[in-house]
Amino acid sequence: MSDQLDGKRVIVTGAAQGMGRAIAVECARQGAEAVTVVDVKAGDAEDTAGLVRAAGSRAAVVLADLTSADDIQRMVDEAVAFAGGLDTVVNNAGVIDTTFLHPAGLDTLDEATWDLVMDVNLKAVWLTTRAAAPHLRSSDRGPSIVNSASVAGVHGTVSAIAYGASKAGVIQLTKSCAVALAPDIRVNAYLPGTIDTPMAQGHLASGADRATTERRMTGTQLLPRFGTAEEVARVACFLASDAASFVTGGIYAVDGGTLAWRGVQS
């Protein structure tokens, strides 16, 4: 256990499973004072909160629909009331086209799916940042925002067109917010590659041939395997920590090297 996040009061969205759960637990392991677990899945969110408490932090669950501006404002207000302030927001929540469309692609992508993916992945990041900014400005504990982008926001995709476009937006929003909130609040993003999460497993299952889909997902990585949620969590927590006190506006790949070359492993 380290103390990189010692005393910090943190919100993690999409924390009921996958990378969000790993980040919430890693925050606790690294000394966070309080972690607000945000999701729409009550049971899984409570499970995450239990893991956070077991790792040494206070935890609260806030159920919020991130397509609702009112819910996002309430999420921030409840987190601040619970923790007595706010120092870090991790905008982790995300959805992907293939959750709703089988098969997913340009010809099958409908407006409702496009809007939902954009609302959760991009608009909610902006709304959360706007709602959290006044509280973060009041923090004397190294305030920061850490956003979840994706390698899909850098290169083209076949079956996750809305997802890729939304994550490209997160990259640009991260940079713009770093400028807008400097020097008071640092803003950075991590770009996961192929990570073993329920979302990735769902994407695997959505393909016509699982083995072919898995090769497409991992074959472009220099480390040709699924990353783990814990590997991403450690990077996210570094960006939130005072160890990254001179880091803002940065976009950090956690992708097994896929963006280094975009080749295919033989």
C-alpha cells in the first residue's frame, strides 16, 4: 500500500465493475480518505463500496444516470456532503455501441445509440467537470480531474464508431479543460487499450467469431494480451496523485504499445 492519494476525497464514475471498480479500490489502497462510488447498478456499486472500505477508505454509493444533468449535479453535491469536500474526479463511466447493436457498424448505427454513447462518454464528462470545478477550486489537497479516453479515440474503428468519436472528444475536452482550469486544477486522461473488463468481454461476444475478434482486439499490441483493470487503475491513480503535480493536459496510453506502431503481431 502506498500513500500517493493520502487524504484525498474522490469521485469515481462507472465504479460498479471493471476499470471503475479497480480505480475506486486502488484509490483506497493508496490512502484516499473517502471514495464516492457512482453507477446505475446498485448491487454492484455496493459491492465496490465494500471493497473500498476493506482497503481502508470511507465509501458512499451514489446512484446516478449520467445522461441527466440533474443527476450529475446531485452526484457531486452528495459526494461533497459525504466527504466534506472534493479533491479528485475520475470520469471513468462509458458505454460502447456493441452493447446495444449486433452487429454494430456504420450501416447499423442508429441515432438513439449515437446519442446515448455521446451523452455518457462525452457530455457527462463536461457536465461533471462543470459541476465539480467550484469544489475542486476550493480544495487545498492537489485537486485534479482524470478522464477515461481510449485508443479508439485515436485510430479508426469498425464496430464502435460512436464510441471512437466520443473518446476522441474526451481527448480534446481534456486538453481544453486543462487550459480552462489552470493553474488551479490539473486535468489529464488515460487511454486504455484492450483491457479485460465486462465491456471488453461483451464486445468479444458480439463478434461473429470470438477468436477472430480477440485477435483483432489484441493483435495490434506489442504486449499481445488483455491488460488488467488494475494496470489501468495504477496509471489513473498516479495522474490523480501529487506525484503528478507538474502533469496537466496529458493523454497517457495504457495500451500494451498499440499506438506505438499499429502493426499486427504475427
